[in-house]
Amino acid sequence: MCFRFTGNPADAADATQEALLAIVRGLRRFDGRAAFTTWSYRVAANSCLDELRRRRRRPAPGLPENDRGASVDTASGVDEQVIARLTVDGALQELPLEFRAAVILRDLCALDYAEIAEVLDIPLGTVRSRIARGRALLATQLGGNPGPTSDRPRPEP
């Protein structure tokens, strides 16, 4: 989850470590009102958001396109599943954070809508909206049909 949020292995490792430390430190304050997994996802999501804020404050080195997962040479013998994952990871990083968080928690972490609302501390309707919009943006970025979430008529080819 942390890698999908941050899109960078080093930042994901930092966020994961911070999340695990926060979980251990906060165990005494865990009151059981929510499932432990929901609480721990919230702690991890907050750690990722903190790491992304810290990232904005430090200079970003320039990376060639292949390091970002945007373009991979299929002739190099890389397995198609790896290419697909890199493509999806790259597209996820292009989503606005509010949509990325909701889509990751639903589609990759398999949380239900109520759990996502609790983790992100937003209303249930907002969760549904962000997931729908995030999925539509992903579909557009990945060259698919955005589906029924788009209310605008499409121009004729």
C-alpha cells in the first residue's frame, strides 16, 4: 500500500517504517471502535501522506522515463505482468492523491466503502465519488473506456 501511495521504493520504505512505529506506539490508544485492520490502514495512509509532504520539500532528482515506469521496452524480455504492473503504478501516480488513496484502499487493499470512509475520515458518498472518478481517470490513462461514470456525451469519431 505504501509503495502504491508514494510510487517510490525508498519513500515507501520510510512510510512503512513510520507506520509500523506509529502502530506500536499507539497500541495502548487503540480502543477497538474500529477493526484493527481499518485502524492500521489509517495509520499507514497518514504515514504515506506525511512522507509525500516531506518529499515536496526536498529537491527531486531528474529520472529518465524508464525509471518512472512510463515506457518499458517489451523486447528486453521483461515479463508482461511486470510491464502491466509498472503501467498501472505509473498511472496511479498520475492520479490526484485524493482519488489515488480511495482507489488503492478499495481495489488493492480490498477495504469496503465504510472502512475507506473511516480511514480517510470522509463521508461515504465522497468515498464512492472518489473511487468512481479515480477509476475513470485510470481507465482514460490506460487507454480504456471510462465507462458509465462519464456523463458527458462522446464525440463521434
